[in-house]
Amino acid sequence: TTVLERIDPAVAQAIANENRRQRDSIVLIASENYASKAVLEAQAQLMNNKYAEGYPGRRYYGGCENVDVVETLAIDRVKELFGAQHANVQAHSGAQANMAAYFAVLETGDTVLGMQLDMGGHLTHGAGVNFSGNLYNFVPYGVDRDTETIDYDQVEQLAREHNPKLIVAGCSSYSRILDFPRFRAIADSVGAQLMVDMAHISGLIAGGAHPSPFPHAQIVTSTTQKTLRGPRGGMILADADLARKIDFAVFPYMQGGPFMHVIAAKAVCFGEALQPDFSRYAHQVVANAQALAQELSESGVRLVAGGTDNHLMLVDLTPLDITGRQAERALESVNIVANKNAIPYDQLPPRTASGLRLGTPAITSRGMGEDDTRQVARLIVRTLANIGDEAALSAIGEEVRHLGNRFPVPGLDEE
Ligand code: PLP
């Protein structure tokens, strides 16, 4: 028995169940991934205990010589990985990275262009229920009704009309390449700065499977837990002239002590992403997404924007006459984990939704290739065709468990 099993069996049991769930499931949540054992080990250690307010070499506490090493490694590695001039690796999450970025360059009430939530943007890009929509005057842009891709002409027109101080590019459920040079040209034409939130695609960018926001964006934010396959956390990259403002916005303005154990894990994650293997991973994520999209399309499933260039796709369930919520539940019952999602111009409320978001980062980390992914697509199609048929779903669930158990779980099965 482990110490945790002895001290707190209830928590230990829930963790054991979660390990089992992650092994048995096919995880298609586009924002999830399996971090490596090295990343997990770097987090589960005594740097958890250390207060280190400030930045490497400039701390408000003694005893920071070792945490300074890991934070400096994280900063140097992530700058190399993305070709950034400045990096702050202390933001506790993606939402906090965005908050600090806004604090660094905006005053309350400033006008910002951001992608509308139900078109693929994120809560922190100006949603009414989020601090961003409350503190700033966000003007939403969206996708074209026909192509379902970003309407850059609309972005340009809104920029001219509203004269924003900042334009935010980046999405949570958009399956096509983002045109960063176009965003920058629009920003420049109205004297705005460009911020790219690459949370979803940072791993693809690191691996060369999606164009980089550099040198186009002045500020780039990201989570570290999605395609980048690191610990849960945030980071902010920026041009050198914004360095002091960004660092001040994170500490002391927004946060207190940084999570030094998480920063150690970020350093490991960035180190892994610098290896040639990671580029192979990122390209395989995209190849798998294309295999999934192709197999689904050939089965008659409609994909928003006609398919995918990245790690995710949005299924429009309207022609199948099922809702996102029904699809999510049916898939969960067969151990395929995905999430319902609004589609552009959705007729249903977000809690029901007409779409299903599917992503390949997690299954690719478990070692699945295109053939395996096509099998996953067929299991999805069969599940959606058998909603309500308990016997059929139960048989599919067994097949899914079987498939899942063929692939090792990073973080658990690694030596
Ligand atoms: N930005 C984008 C584009 C996201 O998709 C997400 C994650 O959902 C975030 C920011 C927020 O990240 P976190 O959940 O770590 O706060």
C-alpha cells in the first residue's frame, strides 16, 4: 500500500478509479492530453512547499536557489521553443495568462476585438459571464455563415468601426488554420496590438504542425496542458518591450506565490517539446484528426467548416436529429469521452448544443495511428446510430474498453 492509501483511502480510491477510467476510455476531449511521467514526477515533489514571490534572482524569500534553476530553465526553453523574446511562466492557468495579458496592455473600459464564444472563442475573450466581458468593451467577431471559417473582412470592418486597442485571435473549437499575418495587418491598420491565445494549438505550433504566431503577435498566451502535453498551467510570451509590463501584471498585480512545482513540470514539458519526437507527435495529431474527419465524413457525418487542419473538429449533429448533450451522454456510456459544443449559428442553447467537439491529442499520446483512429470514428458512428439501444451500446462499450487497453497510458505505464 502507498502512503496515500494508508492516510486517506477515500482520495486514494478516487485516484485509482480515475487511473482506470483514463485507461479504459478513448479520450477525444480536444483540450485534454496525457502528460508524461517525467512531467507528473516534476510536479509531485517538495518544490510544492516553496514560496518564491518575484522572479529568478529577484525573490522576496530566501532559499530560492533551486526553484530559480527550474524557472530559468522553463523560461529559456519556452523562448527557444517558440522564438519569443520574453516569457513569463508563472500564470496559474490559461485564463489567468489572459487576465494578466489584458492587465498589462489595457485600461478598464478599453475596446478589444475577440472571437465570439459560440463561434469558437473562449470565455476569456469577452464573454458576458467572464471578467473579460465585464472589465473591457469586447466587440465579438465570428465565422462566415457559408464557409464557417473566420470572416477576416468582418474583423477588418469591425476594427475600422470600433478602433480597438487590442485584437485577440485564438479559439477553443475552431478547426482551421489561423491567418496570423492577416490578423496583424488588420491590427496595424488601426494601431491595435495583436494578442494570440494559442492555448489549443501551442503543441502543434511547437511541433511545426501549425504556423507560428511569431513574429506577428506582440503577445502570445497559452495553457501548457493541452496539445503541449504539460502540467495544468499558463504562460505569456511577448515582445521584449512588453516584458516589464507582463511580469508586473502577473506578480504583484494578479498573483502571489508562483507554483514552483508546476513551473518545474513546465520546464520538463518545454524540454520534451524541444525534442524531435515531439514534432512527430504534433504531425501525428493532425494526421489522426484528418483520418477521423475523413472517416466520419464518409459515413455521412457533417463537419463544421468541412473538416480540419488541426487537432480538432466540430460535428454538426443537426442532420442526425440528435443534440450535443445526447451524443455526449451516449458516447460516455461506451467510454468515449467528448464534449457537446455550440456550432456557429447554433439554434439550441449551449447546455444542449447541436455540436460535438472531437480532438486527437490524447489518443495520439497513447500511440494511436490513423488506422486506430478510423476505428474510433466507426465506433462513434455506431454509437450515434444506436442511441437508446442498451444492448448495442453495451457491446460497443466492450469494444472501446478493449481498444483502450491495447494502448499504454503515459504517466502510468512508463518506466
Ligand atoms: N484560452 C483558450 C483558447 C482555451 O481554450 C482555454 C481552455 O479552455 C483557456 C484559454 C483557459 O485555460 P484554463 O482552463 O487553463 O484556464
